[in-house]
Amino acid sequence: MDWVGVANWQALRFLTVGPDGHIEWDKLPHIAVYRGHILDNLTATSNAGAVAHAYGVRVREKNFGLDDLTGLPIVNAVGRRETLMQEAKRRGLRVGVINSGSITEPGTAVFLASAKNRDDYEVIAAGVLESGADIIMGGGEEWLLPEGVIGRHGVGRRTDQRNLILEAQSRGYIVVYDKTELVNTTSNTTKLLGVFANKHTFRDLPQDVLNAQNKSHYCESAPTVAEMTHKALEILQGSRFFLVVEEEGADNFANVNNAPGVLEALRRADEALGVARKFLQHNPDTLVVTTADSEAGGWDVIGINPDCHEQRKYVMMGRDSNGAPYGLNASGEPFLTAPDATGRRLEFVLTWATKSDTSGGIIVRAEGKDADKVRGSLSNIDIYAIMRGALFSDGLDE
């Protein structure tokens, strides 16, 4: 997940299973507080946070995996110029990335590519495809096609005139463009490229804009992050692998203060965790670990007392008494929980502190192999060490 904290999961629990229920995130048994600062900021950027996870070192907020002095990939925590995923591939493991956002999104792209700037989309997209990863799924068709070339979802924007989709096919990738094509992909596929949107598979606009356009939060033809994860695990099953999955929608919807959009993204992320947990049940030598690098929007949850007319007045105004904007449902009303243990359904709203990213209550949760290392308080670079230990603790260390 990107930019998700405790309050986000709390809201999802209230909405989907009620205050006494348990979402998939709750069922991960090992838990730790996450410390996500980077070299020059208490709040991580997506790319600097991803670098900490992929390389095991802290960098400055603009870093996308390159050493500013040498122009080479930065040196990781074990002294090599490679990410954990690049090391895994070099040592014979199968690897993959899945993102509900563009192929260039840092949370997954940093594991396969490096660039001078986060906005070097052409370089990043090419690096991801040239990495040779076994599974690559997400949006971002615009950066895979030459400028002006019409694809399945939109128009290409590459100024170097490279057609990365044709290049991928020449390297043996099967290319799929929608949910149906993904479902029909056979499990013996060796290389899979899923291109499910021109930009993101979600429409990261304010809720009132989506209402006016009569648009849903996600592209209808695109598979969910859970469906992508299910297919990836079906293909990777039976081999040693390293898979990184990100639901980017929670970040982007939060940055426009779209509470229903964030909750839909969270629901999809939790569904993907359920897919991973089900896989773990049959493959106990697997580590499932989830975290974020920061929060977006700084939201919290407020229960609404139905008998408090003063509180209801502020709900109808759409702002708290201190002026903080409320996050309401798509109809502009408070959200309603699923029934609690006594059958009651209660109202709640979300409050937004900002449209920026915050250093809030981030949690690491894990299950499976080496999951007991997730405890107490962990820094962002500890995530790299835990994942690397699970991948190479059976005598594969060099």
C-alpha cells in the first residue's frame, strides 16, 4: 500500500465488517510501528520511501535510485549497486511488480529501474521493461508507446519513438490489456506484461467531479489489484519468487481528499491481502509483509452521535468546528458502518488535515516465514533486511 496509516484501515473495518469485525489486514498476526523518515525530511516521498525498501538505505527526497555523483545505481545495504529485486533475479528467483497506478509509479518501479528524477517517465518505463522481470502489471500505456501512436487505452507520449510493447513481445512477453485477457492467461506463461490503462487504472479526481461526470473510481475494464495478484501467484507458484504489489489509489485519492475513493482503494488492497494470505496457507515458506511509507491527507475517523444536534450541524456544513473538511460518502452523507456485534449500524465521517503527505501512524504487518521479526518499532530500511532475510536465509547468502 502507498500512503496508508492506521486510521485508514480503521475506517475500512468500520465500513465493511463493522467495528467488531476483522478485515484481512487485521488477521496478519505480527505488527510493528513504522518509522519512515528519510535523509532530508521527516515525511518520505514515494520514491525515497521505495528506495529505502528496495536498497535498504536512506536517501534524499528526490532520489530515484541513482547516485548523484557517479550516475550509477546507489550502493545498497550489503554493498552492491542493485535493488533487492535485481539481486533476487540475478540469483535465479522469479520476480514481478504489480501496481494499480502507472508502470512508472515509484513504489514498484524503483525495484527494477533507476533515474535522475521521478519525472523521467520514459527512462523509468524503459528500465522496468528492460529489467526482464517475469511479471509486470499496471497502467502507463502512454509511456510504452511512441508519441502520437494510438494504443488500446490512449495515445503514446514517448519522444524517443521506442515502442516498448513491441520490444517486450520480442523478449517473449505475453501482453494483455484487460480483465478478460488476464483471466484467460494460462498459468504456464513465463513472461507477462499487463497494460490496463493509459495512465492509472483509477480516476483520481475529487468525488464531486466524478459525480458530475457519472464516473466510477476505477476503470471498469481493468482487473483489480487482487485479480492481478491472483494471476501472478498462479504463474509464480512452484518457484522461488519475489513479488511487490502496490495499490496506488489510496494515495492519489487522498491527495484530492476523495474519501469514498480512498475507501474503495483500501477495499481492493485488503482483498489483495486476502489473496496473498490464501496463497500462504498452501505455501507456508512464504513471507507476506505490508506497510506504507507515509500517510496522505492526514485523515482520521469521527463517530457521529445521532442525538448530538451540534455535531450534526457541522456534518451538514461539511466541516468540523475547527474548519477541518469532512470526508463524506458519494452522496454527501456520513458513512454507515456494517453492523457491530449487537446489530447496530453507526455513522462516521472522515476528517482531512491536508492534501499533502504526512508522517502519521504507519504500521508494518506480516505473516509467514520470518514474520516474527516484525515487532516493536521498525525503520523503513529494516523492511529491506527482513525481506532479504526471508529470500536468502536458506544458504543462498553470498
